[in-house]
Amino acid sequence: MAGTGKLRLSLAIGVLSAIALNSCQAVSIEQLGAPSYESELADYLSNTGATMYGAYWCPHCAHQKQLFSHAAQLLPYVECDARGVNAQVDLCNTVGINAYPTWEINGEFYVGTQPLNQLAILSGFQQTAAPDQIDNSDLGGFSPAP
């Protein structure tokens, strides 16, 4: 009888675990086959060698990432502050970064927060239409490097 109780408990735990895992797995639009504009642009920028140089403390860098929403993790980002995660200070110094964010696209440098549609134009990204920019107040803003 004790063995049956343990078996029932194990089955109950397994069922509850399966339910919990399934309820935690949100289905994104990308999983349904329709990637977002932001993720397509971020992926394109990364695949074409564009780079966003920034610093973890920079509010303009944070705003630039917010424009990409959930796709910010796909950005080709280089941390320039030695105290930041995976910092590449030597690369930033070699390239001559002196303000954040700075985008390098096709060998040209663009300082400040850039609208998504501007990044698309600068990089040659072809898409039907960019999403509306909700908050344009910080576009073009940048933080000087220390």
C-alpha cells in the first residue's frame, strides 16, 4: 500500500510539473511564424556587422534598447565601460567611441539614440513599414564618455 501512495504522489507531481511548464511557456509572435519588425531589424543589424557601442549606465542607451522592446537582446551591442558586463574597453578606445550610444553601420558612425526607421535606412534594411515611435523626445540624445 505504501508503494501505491508513493506512485500516486510521483504521478501527481509529474502532472503538476507538466502543467506548470506548459503555463510558463508563453507563445511569442515569432514562434507563430511572424517575427516582429524590431526583431527583424535587430537581427539584420547584427548579421550585417552593425554595432551599437554603449555603457550600462547611459540613459540614452537604455532608451535605444527600449525602442527595440523584446528584441533588444538581439542587438549587436558592445559595452564600453570597464565596470559593465563583458566590457570591451580596448575595442571602444581603438574605434574612437566618445559618446553613447554610437552606432557603427557600414563603416560610418552615428552618435545618439536613433529611430528604428533611421537605423533601417542607414543599414539598408528592407521592410514595409516601421512601427510608430511612441516617445521621440530622447531621439538623438547621447551621453559623453568619461
